[in-house]
Amino acid sequence: LRGFSNQNFFVFVQLQKGSSFNDLNRKIKEFVVATYSSDEYVPVLRPFARFHLYRLGDGGGSIEQIRLIGFLGAFILLIACINFMNLTTARSGNRSKEIGMRKVIGAFQKDIIKQFYFETSLFVLISMVFTVFLAQLFLPVFNTLFQKELTLESLQSPSLLGFLIGTSLITALVAGSYPALLMSSFQPIRIIKGFSGSSLKRAGFRKVLVMVQFSLAIGLIAYAAGIYKQLYYLQT
């Protein structure tokens, strides 16, 4: 025994410009092992920016939890995009005459695609604003239930605003891709004659979208159930 106490503490070190973080970490480990003839007590250097989320032991945040929440959010967003595609293509026949008339008066396929991408982007933007409003509305309830002190002040950060805008644009591109390509491919002559296109193919693809959506939803539920059982096992 070296003693009856175990003192762990943090020391903040500022490296000079040009210093190698990995080399310093390796040299400290070599020094400690050579001094104590053991690697039982080895200091670990971490960048200050990673100090909170990559803490050793208890306390601080958890990058694993953030990644898990981000993965679940992306999963749910993908399901929403597939649902939007399915609903939009199901209603495509209602706008077939509009598309046919636009093509008759000179609109090109790229103009139709731009129109539907613009409509999808506007829909996603309104949804994002509504989501922020709901988050602000229910945040006090969430803090009370889970004993947290979360705020939405981070939304004023330019980096976070850029992330939200970028995510909205990507969502609009994904959700509006198939509906825009499908509706822009309608032939004006066939539409005017009363035939809106390959309805059987659209119905078949919608069935595929529904199956994919249900598969993702079932997988998400199974994943959540597995996490719940793991947490319950750890608590009991």
C-alpha cells in the first residue's frame, strides 16, 4: 500500500504554440511508469474543449448520450421525410392539371422541380419555427419533470443557427426530391387527355415508402425497448 488516501485532482496546463499534444501525453505516461514502476496511476491529458463531455468517472456531460439523442432525432426526421414523400405523391393527381397547364404555357421540367423544392423548403421552415415555439412552450414542463435547468439561449449562437438552417435545407432536399422529380415528369398532353401518368408505378412506390416507414418505426421502438431494459437492469 502507498497510503490510505486516494487523491485525484485536475491540473490545467497551457501548451506553447507548436507543441504536440500526443507527444506530451506519451512522455508523461513514460515518466509516471518509470517513476512508479506501474501504470496504475497515469495522468490523462484532455483538450479543454473536450473536458465537459469526455470526463472520466462521474460528473460532467456524456458525449455518448448526445450522440444517442442525435441518432434518434435523425432517425425520427428520416421517418418524417418518408411520410412527407408518401403523402405528397398520394396527392399528386390533384395538381396534375396545374403542372400540365404550366408546361403548355412554356414551363420546363427544371422550373417545376424548383417550384416543388421551394414549396418543400417553405414547409420545412414553417415547421422549424413551430418546433422552436413548442420547445419554448414545453421547456418549463420538461425541466420540472426531469429536474433540469435547460434554456433556449443557445439558439442565439450563430453556429447553432447555421446548423438548424443547414439541417432544414438538407431535410427539404431529401423530402422534396422524389415528389419534385415525379410531378415534373408528367406529360402535359396525357394530363390534358385525363391520364395523369403511371399511377400503378406511383402506387407501388408508395407501398415501398410505407413499408420502409413502418420498418424504421418498428426498429426505433425495438431500440428504445432495448435501452429501457438495459437501464432497468442496471438500476435493479
